[in-house]
Amino acid sequence: MSRKGEPCNKFAANIFNKAKCQNCFRPREEHLLNDSDMSQQEEPKPPEEPPEKPGAKVTACGWMYRAPDLIDFTNPAQRSRKWQRRWFVLFEHGGLVFSLDENPSTIPQGTINMNQCTEVYDGQGRTGKENCLAIVTPDSVDYVSTDNKFDIDRCGLFFCLLCFA
């Protein structure tokens, strides 16, 4: 590990944060001093396809909040439970996959099959949360929300197109 103030010789990605050096914890950009160091830059990787459909095309992706499993919105104590911020990827074949971060190598925490979706509706009345959608499938009802009205309207449009195509 290099001392404070001293740059290390070559960038080595940290295992927890690939954008920082494991030796000096400085960003990758601070290590690019000459043309030979430019070869260290990684090319951006396209989003990974879900394991069940190799070659599937990504339709949309982004951050949304997901209601915790088994939450009872009629109970005021449970209604205030924290929603989980998740990275959602919507695939052309109808798979909606969510995971902890946008890293393609992260194992998804779950999938909603939008081909089995029977209804998409405004979930604010049930959840009390603004910019919320309910996705109804025969197996479950999943509630998702975004930070603003524009994003949730866009998501609703994508979901409805897949759901009722």
C-alpha cells in the first residue's frame, strides 16, 4: 500500500469498488498519467442478459424501489417499512429482473414474468407511496416506485406494452 500523497505505480482494481485502486484507493482517472497507462481503461460492458434467455435484448433499465415481501399495507406499523432500492432490467422477452446493483455480474434477487402479468395499476391508493405501480401476476402482486412522476409513467408504459401485447 502506498503512503498518503504518493501515487502508486500502476492501477489495480479494488475487489469491492472496481473504480478505485486497491493500493492507494484513488480513482482510476488519477492513475492515467501517460499513453501507456491508457490501455488500463476498461471498455464499458453492455448489460448482461438473464440466465434463462441468452441473447435477450434489454428494453429498459434503471433504479426503482420495491416494496418488501409480505408487507401488509393495511397495518400502519408495516406500511412505514423501508422500500428496497433495486436495479431493474426489463428484457424484450418479458423478464423483469431486479438486483442490488447495476453490475452485470451481480446475481439477480428476483424476476417478475411480465408475460404472465394480468394488470398494472397505480398503487398509491393501496401503499400510500407516490409514483407507485402495482404489477399483478397469478403468483403475486409486486409494488415498485420511482423518485418522480416521469419515470413511473415511462415504466408503466413499458409494463403495459409487454403485459397486454
